[in-house]
Amino acid sequence: MTSSLADTVDLLGRIPAVVAALLAGVPDEWTDTPDTSDGWRPRDVVGHLISAEIDDWIPRAERILEDGTSKPFEPFDRFAHVDRDAGVPLDRLVERFATLRGASLARLAEIVVDDADLDRRGLHPSLGEVTLRELLATWAVHDLDHVSQIFAGMAGSHDADVGPWKAYLGILLRREP
């Protein structure tokens, strides 16, 4: 079963509020731990989500609608946030993400004219042909994946504090190799 565009857009529109509810005004002690030993801290996740708003989802949707499979997508720098966001307060990153997401969804509403657009194809440099429908579903699942990283990083920041109850906390057990 495929989700409708409206359902996907609805979910995408909810993510900034979820991120803000989790992170806005939270002390650094809750946000300075990565989700796994070689993973990302919550601020890294937000920075990455910002990068995707700028350079990934809408540019790729536009490429599909304008060029089809004649031009592959531009490469996406998954780590652009590291230098760009150094020293930027987390609350400001959370706000920037929300602003960019709003603009992305407004642009999506402008460029997707009807359901037939969702079946149009583009060219991913390593995955080959993909549809706009797949890109949008990936965008939503990508967000959910990264929100789970935020939860895991925040839980991990208090791993040592829970004592023997860790045996019952799956979010902490998943962090172990």
C-alpha cells in the first residue's frame, strides 16, 4: 500500500514540531551524546536535516520534474553541517530547520501538479532510476530514522545514570555493539 501525497506531506510537516518539542531549551547534558559510538548527537541530526532541506529533497524533486532521467541528481554532502553549524546554538538550528521545512513543503505544493507527477522518474547516481513517489516516501522515513537518533542520543546521555534498570531499556541496549 502506498501513502498518499497528502499523508506524506502531513507527516513531513509534523517533524519540526517533534524536533522542537524534544530539543528546544534542553540542557546540553541531554544532547551531547551520539546515538551510537560512531553516530550523531542530536545537534548533528538537526544540522543534517537542515542540509537535506537545502540540498537534497526539493532539488531532487525539481530535477525529476524538470529533467527526468536525463541528468542524475547532484551528490549530497551528508556531513555539510559539521563545519557550517559549528558554534551555532541548538535552539537556533531547530528554528532554522522548521523555517526551511515550511519553505520546502510550500515549494513541493507548487511543483507537484497532480498524482501523475509522483510516477515521474529521476536518476540517482548510485541507485539508478527512482520515482518522485519513492523520493517523497524516503524523505518521510529518513526523518523518522533521524528522530529515532535524537531519542537514542538523549537516552544515551543518561545511560550510566539508570543503573540496573538498563536491562529493561531497549533504547539503551540497542546502543551496545
